[in-house]
Amino acid sequence: MTQNSAATTPLDLPRFPKDFLWGVATSAYQIEGALTEDGRGQSIWDRFCQEPGRIARGDNAAVACDHYHRYREDVALIADLGVGAYRFSIGWTRIQPNGCGAPNPKGLDFYSRLVDELLARGIRPTPTLFHWDLPQALQDAGGWRNRDTAKRFTDFVQIVAGRLGDRVTRWITHNETFEHSILGHVVGTHAPGLRLWTDAFPVVHHLLLSHGMAVQVLRASLPRSTQIGIAQSMAPARPASERPQDRSAAGMLDLLHARQHCEPLLLGRYPDELAAFGISQSAIVDGDLATIAQPLDFLGINYYNPHYVQAAPPGSPVPLMPAEPPAQYERTELGWPIVPQGLTQMLLELRERYAETLPPLIITENGMALADAPDADGRVDDPRRVRYLQDHLLALRKAMEGGVDVRGYFVWSLLDNFEWADGYRPRFGLVHVDYPTQRRTPKTSYRWYRELIAAQQ
Ligand code: IFM
């Protein structure tokens, strides 16, 4: 089964640079709950969760981790970890219930209180401005297919920066434009549940365009020292076999994922091969690529595992399809293979591909889903997560020794939370959440991460 190393103590880990940033991450929709409180408007995920059969076991995020009410307790948990930064996201519909117009003061107040609470405990707030919870009113007007949504996003960013920019010094525009476009708009397993297939390109383009426009807004209104980046998922595309068809399928996946979502940012152009792939780029307007390719202070990388892929049978609507990962890899609760060396390989490749323009990197997500449960003594022991994190940190260190400039690492996630269409069963947290009582129980991995951070000082 597993080829991963046995768990060792944090002290066995290679040392990271003194100023290396340690953090934990969450997102608004996955933890906050309170969906109808204080003037919050409906998002595409509220609507999606109401549709029968969309979410495993009929779960929804109405309460989630009740973080909206318990944020002080959660910040105390973050502070006890000893991390330097907390990545969270700002729910757009708390600020603009319909995605446009005057801000809702109560929504802004919530994030302002959260920021103050973090700063009071020496933790640097690192908000993500869009983590998939688009206002439903904007979706009704076409969502990310509509170019106007990019403009609406910049208005929202301006409002948030105006309120928090005096205290927030690191910003992330988007989370995973690949997943939001493909899961939400190509295969329809995430909100808004569309199946646009090759017609989804405008979604990709407007997400990336809105990123560039948001960077411009932040730069124009915030101090020069403000750090601005984006969090993109990266998963090496691996062929199911050495057959030429499967190798070509892996090349296509790499094109659609890493290259389509990175090259506009880093090179100011889409890969030429997209046109040959039959994707119409008529959504691109002159000047858009220059807007997208704003200089970044960091590129956030979310890494979980490589994606295995194979050629689809002749006559299929799309030429590639997912393949089973090789049997030697242990899997997480979500069935994802555990391949730490994929992280090293991906980072080295990234540096090689974009040597001239790659900004410093931050690992903005990494972690594993388990079905953790308290034992008879109420303890939540998760040695497999400890080993996962340890092996990925060793893999990260290897890439850094190979010359990749990585400045920080955020564990996904602080808390067990609402894992989108998979509901509550997969648990990613360093802290266990008992949903009926909302009791938080730090797991073994939480203590391990705390020791690791302390040992680096
Ligand atoms: O929970 C998600 C998160 O919202 C985005 N990145 C991947 C995580 C695990 O699936």
C-alpha cells in the first residue's frame, strides 16, 4: 500500500527559513453558517444546496461551523497554534447582498471585527476575495459568463479594501479559478451547476480578467508594501499508461488546467493550443491580457495530488477522462491519492517553465480528508494526517533546496467544514468539529503542527 515515510517528530523535519510563513486556511461559505443573518444575500451555493441530489446526504451550510458567531473562539485556536497568518475568505453577499450597490454595514463589521481579533493576537489576516460564493443575483444575470461580473467584482473589492485596507496587508484575489470554472460550469457538480463544456471559456476569461482588475484596484488604493496574489490549484497531470493516447490526454489536461490558468497571469497570453482544441476565445477584448498579467507579489499554490487521466473512448463528447490512480498510493477519505513527491515535481516544473516571470510562491492549501471521530476519551487522533503533512513538508523542502522560492505554507484546513458537494463527511480540519454541539477538539495533527512551528523558531 503506502510508500510514504513513517511519522516522525517535527524536530526531524528539515528546518525552514526563519521568516518562513506558517498559516492555516478556511473559506467563508464552508465555515460561517448564519446564511440569513445581518442582511446577507443569497449566493449560488445557497441555491445549489436547495436543489435535491446536489450535496451528499442532503447536507447544507446553514450552520456549518457557526464561525460567524464563534469567530473569537476560532481565532483563539489559531493563536494557540502559533501561526503567523490566517487565510479566510470574504462572503460577497454579506457585503453586497445582490452583488452590487451600497455595502451592508453589518457584513463589513463582521470582517472588520475578525481582522481586529486576529491582529490583536499577532496573526496576519490574509483574506481571499472570491472563494466561489457568487451572489445569486449576479448569476441570474449570467454569472461569470457575463463580462459585467468582473466589473461588479472590482466594485466589491473596492468596498472591502476601503474598509479593511488600513489593517490588511496581504490579499488573495481568487481561489482556484480552474476548479470553479470546471466543477461549476463544465461538469456541473458544484454551483452554479452548469454544463457548458467547451463553451465555458468566457467563465475562465472573466474570472482571470476580474483578478487583474482587482489587483489594479487594490494597488491604486492600498500602500505600496501591500502583498497581492492569487491562489491557483496545481496538480501534475499524469497519464494512466504510456500509450500515446493517454500521454496526449495528460498533455491536454495540463493545457486546460495549469497552463490555461497560469499563462495569462505569468506570460500575458493563453496557450496557442487552446484554439486548436476548439475553444473559442471571442470573449477576449483588446487589452484584457495586459490587465490579467499584473505583476504579483506571490503566486499561491493549492496542492493535494496529481490528476491521473486517460484518453476517452472514440465518440465521447470530450477526448479525455479521469483514470484510477496507481494502486500503490494510499488514498484519502475522498479517494485522492497521497503523492507528496508530486508536490516537489510540480514546483520544480513550475520554476523551469516560467523562470523569467514566476513570483515567489506560497503554498496556500495542502491537507487531507479523513473520517476523524473522537475516541472513548474524547481525543481525536489522526496520525495519517500528521504523516501526510510531514511528508508534504519534506517534499516542499526538497523543492526549495532545488531552488524554488517558496515563502509560506497554509494547512487546509483549520476546522472540519462543509466540503462543498461532499458535505460534512470528509474532514480536513486540524480541529475536529462536532456539528450537533459545535464543540471544537484539536486533533493530534493540531498539536503536531504547533510543535513543528515552535521548533522552527
Ligand atoms: O475545501 C476545498 C477548498 O474550498 C478549495 N480547495 C480544495 C479544498 C479541498 O477540497
